[in-house]
Amino acid sequence: MTQLQLFRASILHFPEPTTQFNRDVACFRDGALVIEQQRIVAVGQFEDVAAQYPQAQIHDHRGQWIIPGLIDSHLHYPQTEMIARYGKQLLHWLETYTFPTEDKFKDPAYAARLSEIFLQQLLKNGTTTGLVFGTVHSGAVDSLFSAASEKNMALVAGKVCMDRNCPPFLQDCPQSAQQDSARLIDKWHNQGRNLYALTPRFAPTSSEAQMAALGELAQQYPDVFIQTHLSENLEEIEWVKSLYPECGGYLDVYDKYHMVRERSVFGHCIHLTDDEWIRMGEARAAAAFCPTSNLFLGSGLFNFVKPRLHNVDVVMATDVGAGTTFNMLRTYGEGYKISQLQNDPLAPLEGLYMMTQGPASAYGLTGEIGNLNPGTMADFVILSPQFDELTQLRLADESEPADVIFALSMLGDDRAIAQTWVAGVCQYEKNKKE
């Protein structure tokens, strides 16, 4: 008989999709989470749950908090090693740092090593699912999916497609982009917990022929993800207009090629027009908010008014390596500052929602990730809010949940992550000796 495991701690999650974050959050100050093999069996008050499962092995984490495994909705695994590189704005940064670094991933051994380092950084920071950009090398995506499969992580990833306006050593062509992407879809999509994302880097690096080829795949595989960049930088937007003069704007380029739909996740979306926000809402596409990256590259300040008005899902993302941290709670903290500058502060529980149930709902995955409901995969994080003398001083035992999340968004980092569990297995434990 499989051993049930019961985790006693304070528990915080959103059981259902919502826009009423304070009202619809579930919080159990003395809570219990029961798992059996890969999935959650029960969640609730400790006294009630423990009485139902007297045979369960108890893990006592009183004084700590359990939240769902975090979902990072936009980041680049090849850029792990170039995080925190001094640079100018987007286009200069790509040419100076990004493209030379990504060339290294033509070496399978190098790609395999960086895949392991990248996933370890996610787990160390409590992230159990990422929407990840690979490189133009399909073998590098194989390496990433293989490494994630060994850990049974739910990963969404794709081969970057570029056939112009990038160095020759990183170019593919319309035919190879389509063939490589189709091979990767057939090999990895819906295999285990893997999900595939068609990944044109952004409109300027794909010709019309390549966009058309990827658009054919988008129609052929309606449940794959689509991930790319959109309206990050004003110079970039003008460049897109010059390359696609027949389109009605940046979003319209993707729309022309059947890439604006459910499970389309557009990174940044800082400078969208009203019509573009309306179209995003109609299509049920998501906008990935990347605050640390937007600040680091000086791209602009994301405004929440328009996506709220037009019912566009906004999801949180680190955008490593222009993003400056793998830690999603710290990423929310920078998002709070951006919203505070616009007199519209982003509340802590809304920030938590944007990295848990919010993206799971946007992607149609609420039965698998993003919450702690019975039946969901046992992806969860055990937080230690009082991880040093300052946080011990700042956070009393009876701090409200929103205050705990907010304090960790300003003061926390990987030191606040005690354990990260993926599909019922502890894949990271702080201070554990290998």
C-alpha cells in the first residue's frame, strides 16, 4: 500500500479562477496537505484532515507556509549564464550578449549541462513550471525536455525560430523551422508532463515565409502553446512596422499567421494600442508581465488598466536573462513598484495569483497545476518566511497571508524556499547536502 504523506503548515492557494483575490483565497493557518504518489488527496484544516487520514506519515512544518508550485510564464534558458550583464536597451543587448551566448547551444553536451543548471535554479526558487524559450538548435530543446522529464516537471518549451535579422550562425529557414518544430511537437507535446510551444523569437527575426510555415503548424496543432515577444520596446515596434507594412500593427502580424488564440502567451505587451488589447481579450491570449526585465532594459512601465478593462489574462514572468532574478516573489515585488509608480499598486494576493492559479487557468491546466485542490499534481513549495534575523523581526507568527507574501517580495529570495516538491517528490531542499 502506498504511504500517504501529510504536510502540516499554514496553507495558501486559490482553489478557483477569480478576480476577487482577497475574497476567494483559501487560507488554513493550521493546515494539512495530503499527497499520495504524484497527486494531492486532501487539503484543509489540520484537525479535520488528520482525523480523516490517521495512517498518513506526518511532516511537521509549523511556522512555515505551503503554496502551489510557481509558474514562470516567460523566460530563456540559454540566457541563464548571461543574467546581470550590463547593457543598453533591447536590440543592442540582443546583439551584444544574447546571440553570441546562444551559439554555444549547438554543442549537445553544453546544452545538457545548462539544462540541469537552469532547472535547478527554477526549483531552488520554488518554480515548478516554466514557459521556456530554447535556441534555434532543436537538440538544445531535446536536452531541456529530457532533463525536465527526469524530474517529472510540467514544462512548456519550444525551439526558437529565426531566419533573418540575426547572425548567420543562428539562422534557420522556413522549411527547417517547420520541420524541426513538427518533430519536437510529435516527440514531446503531451508526452508525460511536457507541452510544446511554437516559438518565433519575435516578428523582426522571422520572414513572412517562416511565419506562414509556423502558422500552418498552429492550425495543425490547435492545443500547442505559442510564445513570442510583443511591443516590448518603442524602437522594436517601429522596426516591425517597416518589416510588415501591410499589417495593422505588431499584434496583427501574429494574427495574420493564426498565432493569436488561447494558449498564446505574448511577452511584455507594454505599448499595445486599445485595438490590440481588445483583440487579445477576444482571442483569450495572455500577456506575460516581465517587470525586472522591463526595468533592466528600460523598455517601459506595464499598465494594468487596459488588460483589466478588456479581460486579458496577465501572468507573471521573470524573463531571465534580461530579467534579473529567477525568484518569482521578488519579480512580483518589482511589479509592485512599477504599478506603484502609476498610482495603481498591485496587491500581494493578486501577485500570487498571477504566478499560480492565474496562468493555470489561462492555459487550461487548472486540473494539473497552479492550486492545491485534490486531484491536482503535487507540485508545491514550502516557504520559510523567517529565514534570517531581519525577516524574524519583520514577520511575526501571526502575520496575515498578504503581508507574508509582500514581505518576501521585498526581502526574500531563494533563502525563503525550504523545499520544492514536484509530482510528489522533493526535488529541492534548502541546505541539503548532495
